[in-house]
Amino acid sequence: MQGLVAQGVDVVFGLPGVQLDWLFDALYQARDAITVYHTRHEQAVSYMADGYARTTGRVGVCLVVPGPGLLNAMAGLATAYACSSPVLCVTGQIPSHQIGAGRGLLHEIKEQLQAVRSVTKWVARAATPEEVPRVVREAFRQLQSGHVRPVAVEIPPDVLQASADIAPLDRVEVEREAGDPELIERAAQVVGAAARPIVFAGGGVLRAGAWEPLQRVAEALQAPVIMSSNGKGALSDRHYLAHNMLAAPDLLPGSDAVLIVGTRFLQPAGSTWGPQAGQTLIQIDIDPDELGRNRPVAIGIVADARRGLDALAARLPRYNRRRPSRRDELVAAKQRTQERLLSLQPQAAYAMAIREELPDDAIVVSESTQVGYWAHMGFPVYAPRTYLTSGYQGTLGYGFATALGAQVGAPDRRVVSINGDGGFMYNVQELSTLVRHRLNVITIVFNDNAYGNVRRIQKESFGGRLIASDLHNPDFVKLAEAFGVEGMRAQGPDGLRLALRAALREDRPVLIEVPVGEMPNPWPLLREGARA
């Protein structure tokens, strides 16, 4: 606990259990410095740690017992891994002398560290009390260096019970990679001389806090910025240079230089409208393995997004050609994109009802549901770190618990969780956590009594042979009220708008159930030009 406090941690998410008893007793001793948020399931503790981390930019810490506790938390760790989120998972173990013996002790699983390694960047075991400071410090160094992703620390119960004299821990400070000056100079020459440059920005921009230098570079180049779903908010959607991926087929083909920052560039690289001969690709990423992974690049720069864009912005005046404003052209492009997105109904109407009722700095946590799929592309975002997704992991059921962690990280802002009935039930028990910890999340549940995406695929692609896609749901309003959460039911987009307006006036958690029918297939529009 001293190690966590030394690294600036003041919040942890966890569930106690016999192998962690001594750790939780230490948390009791440190209760003036660290607040514990306990949940009803280990899956929620890792999701909450992720939501907290992505909202605040700080490390989210989760504590779980070994074996089933850790396995329950791994879905959240996998999501954090996909979204490059700084989450520290501390897990217990069986007694040190029994590890690997296979005797069937409580919560024993074979090769626990190997199991968690698949969803983390780095793992370690503290085998003695003396090793704890070193392991904790290295965990935070890993969390702050290179490609940020979750890490895990394992501590057996006999180590937690033991004692030793140790030196106080100092705070880890890591210098983020600035990028090769010669490569940045070359990049400045290329984009500065380009007639019609374009920028693709992803979650790495938000992770690095690089939205200000991104805007400076984009404005200097008059370059449209195509944001991935994880990059939404890197540039306010009110800016004429801010665009979503649906605009890319319109804007990319006429561009001569492509600057890729903090994104895997997966969708453009795998689409028929992707980069063509004659376009110069430049990629800035903190992870050298990402450079050219999905499409070869002419200039690859290993750098933190903020430091790389700062350096690029400083060099641009030497090379940047005089260029007229592209405002009229790009405003027209935004309008064309919006018209196409609004043609997908009722998804668009529901999502825009939410957007138009919320303050600009409200945090929206989306889900694998029909309105959520539309929102990943079309939901306007006006501030950084205010729109959270599950990234490429597509973890059904992640959203509600993640929203709880976001609310912990931003107690003075409104947090809205968008859910389908299928995904919401994965963590429905955390309604208890909302009330217990006074987290005023507004939870919206779109209820079609089905795994709607699966059901539509079965109808359209498998001759209507429906299997395992129908659901039997509770009365969500009564269920919410049973937990002490205010329940509302809304009919249609206008009804949702009114219910959300009422919920925003409440100083308590609210659940809004929205009964819906089948919705049209969004994927032909949202994945336009994708190669099979």
C-alpha cells in the first residue's frame, strides 16, 4: 500500500478473499490515503479500473483473488489491453511452496502468470517482502513507458503475511520517447510541401494528452483529421477539420500525404478506398511494432504522440506552403457524412437524442449494441476522454461496469452508459455498486429481448434459422428500483430525450429502459469498402 501511495494511487477497485486478507487489512490501515470501491463480481473491478484510467489518464488499480477471481477479471484486462489503458492488476496466489505442485488447493490454476500474460504487457511475482518495492516500482515503470497496456503483479499469501525492513519507494518518472529529430524533420518537409495532407488520429493521441499539438498541426496544414472510434474527441466535432471514418472514402483518395498518429490504421488499410500509389504515408507511434504493421509507411517515427506532434508543429513553419482555408470544402464534407449517418434509423435518432441533451463534457460509455455501433462512427464528441469503447476486443457487457469507473474518475461530470439488454445483463449486479458507492451514472438499456446483431445475421445470412439469440428479460424498471436505483421507461427517441432530461436533474443513479424493435443492418454503411 505504501508503494501504491508513493506512485500517486488514491483509488483501488477490488474484491476481498482469503488469499488477500492481509492486503485488505493494509488497505484498512491506509484508508485515509486510498479509497476502495468493491463490486459484486471481479469482472467489474477490472472494467472499473479501465474506465477510471481512460477518463483520468491515471493508473487504474484492481485487486483480485487468484484462480477464478483473476480469470473473471481477464475480460476487463483484455479490453484494457486492446485500448492501451494503464491498468495494474494485483492478484493473489496459493502459498509459495505449493505453486506448481498441482495439489488442488483453493483457487489454484496451472501457470497463473502465463495465463494473465496473454492480456497484459508485463507480469511479475513478488516472492519475498523485500521484492515488493522493486516489483511495484517496475510495474509503474512499465505502465508509463513505451506502449501503455495493463500489467499484473502476483503476491502469494505467505509473502503478504511476512515482514521485512524495506526502504521507502520513490515515485517513478519516465521520459516519454521524443522521436528521431531527423525523421521528424523529414516528416515536416513532406507534409509541409503536400498540397492536400490528411491526418488519421487514434486512441494514442488521447492516451498521450496530445490533442492540443494535434490541432496545431492540423490547422497549420489545413488537413482533415479522421478519428477512429477510440480517438473520438482528439479534436472537437465542432471543428471543421474533425471527421469520422465514414468521411475517409471521400477525403483520403485526393490526399497526397497521410499522417498517421496513435492509431493502428486498420480500417483504412483494409478497405478498397485505402491508401494508393503516390500517397506518402508517415506514421508516429510509441510502439515500434506498430509502424507499418497494417500498411507500409515511408517514414516511421517511434515517439509519444504529444512529443512527436509538438516537435512536428515546431518544424512545420520552415516548410509549410501557403495554403488557403479548406473550411467550406470540409464543412460540406461533414454535412455529406452526417446526412448518410442520419439515414440509418432509428439508431441515429436515439443516439442524437442522447447527445443533444448532454453537456459537452459528459462522458459516454458505449457498448456492443445497435445504437452503440452507430455511435462509434456518428456520435459527436466535443472533449477528449469523453467517449469510451471496447476497442477491437468488442467485449460484450463491458460498458456498464466501465461507466462506473469513469464516474469514480470524474465525480463532478455526468456519465451515461449505453447498453443493449444482452450486454447489460453481464454486469447487472453492479446496480448494487452504483447505490453502495453513490455513483450517479445514467444507464440506458435498449431492450429488444434478443442478441439483436446475432438475430439479424441469422435472419439475413442463415435463412432465418434462429437459435440461441432470443432472451427473457426482467422488468428493468422494477429491477432498478429493487436495487434502489430510480427506474424510468421511455418510448421512442422523443421519449428518451424527455427521460434523459429528467434523469439529468436527479442527484442519484437512474436507469432508463427503452423498448425497441429490430433495427436495420448498420454494417454496409459503417464498414463501407471493407475487404472480406
